Amino acid sequence: MEFSVRVTDYQKNVMLNMCDAELIGKDVIDGELKIHISENYYGHDKVDKNEAASLLKSASILNLVGKETISLATSLGIGSESGVKVISEIPFLIVFNT
């Protein structure tokens, strides 16, 4: 499993945008809501599970998309299933660890 990642500094915090790599380029549509999972936002860098886990542990703001990404995060104690929003069968999770 590969993860697409983008790490940035945001107001003195490390922000991690991460998704399941196969979701890049996908449009998620639910009624009037349309979300494009773009490489520009979620990153073009691909990492394996070990590197993804390290990045998840080091970030303070996390924008996560995809079953594998969110499963990895929650298995590390980051975020919770109750915070997950599912849109057109794709899970989304935002976590603030500031």
C-alpha cells in the first residue's frame, strides 16, 4: 500500500495532507458537494506504511482521506472513528494535535 503525502508548515505547525495513493485524481460527489482529491493538495510524493506512520506521528494538523490512511492513523491512536466523515464511501478525517 502506498500513500500520497504533502507536508507543509502552517502557522508554525506541521500540516500533513495524506491519502490512499489510488484516490489521487478522483472526484467525490454527494449531491451538491463535490471534492476533487488532487495531487496538488495531497501530494505527489509516495511513501510506504512505515514512512506514513512516522509522518502521522510528527504532524500537528492532519487532513486524511481513504480507508487505509485513516485505518493507519487510528491504529496509532491518532484521531478516532467517531470523527470520520464518509462521503460517497470515501472516509475523511481532520485532526488537530496542537
